[in-house]
Amino acid sequence: MALLGNKQQASGMAGKSQGYAPAQTPQINMVGEGAVVEGTLKAGSDIRIRGKVVGKLNVEGRAIVAQEGEVNGDLVATNADVAGTVHGQIDVSGTLVLKSTAQVTADIKTSRLVVEEGAVFDGKCKMGGKTMDKEDLKSASVTPLKSKAASG
């Protein structure tokens, strides 16, 4: 799969011509492995990045950067799960989860941050009005979450 789309869009016209609206199903857009998107990518619902985005990613929903995915630029989303690589700025109004395989070089602004053991973060983090950098995080008394595989 290369880039963005879903079955609902293809079948939506048939449903309207028969006089009924198709059931609303959650939509997940995708940038597939090997695909490169340059510029601003906007998604009105969840998106999974398995390829590479160079520019701004703006998501009204959950942005999922898979382990093989990469974002070089700003990531703005309601919620985000990062298992791959992000270089730039991250602005998440809800919860940002850095999975154990995440490689993040970014300044982060979020309401809630979850960092799994093994995740790499280099930058500053602003939560609830306080800014923390990596030195503050090292001295903070935080117990990292164990990954599901380790607690299995």
C-alpha cells in the first residue's frame, strides 16, 4: 500500500445512489514502506507512517510512526505513538507515547508523555507549562514503563 485511502471512499458513492448512507467506520490512512512524501501532509483521521515524511505532518487524530517510519519535520496531532524516527518539533494536544524502539530528536509539547524503556529522546519537553530537557529527565524520579514483550 502506498499512500492514503480507504474502501469507504470507493463504496461511498454506491451507498448514496441506493438511498442510504454507509456506516461510518474508523479510517486509518497510510504512508507505506518505501513511500516518500515531501511537503505538508494533512489527515482528518488517524494515519500510520511506515515510509518517510519530509515536511509537516498535521493529523486530526492519532499519528502512528511505525518502527520503519520516519518523520523529518513537524508532527502535530491529537495523539501520537512513535516507534520509529522523528527529527523536528512534536506538538501533541493529548497523549504522546514513545515506544521502546523510538529514536526522537525533537522538542516536544504535549499534555501527557509515556516513554517505554529503550526509547531514545534528545530534546526538550514541555508539559503543563514546565519545560524539561534531557538533563532534567535524567534527574527526575520516573520509573519507565516496561515494554509488553518484556512483561509478557
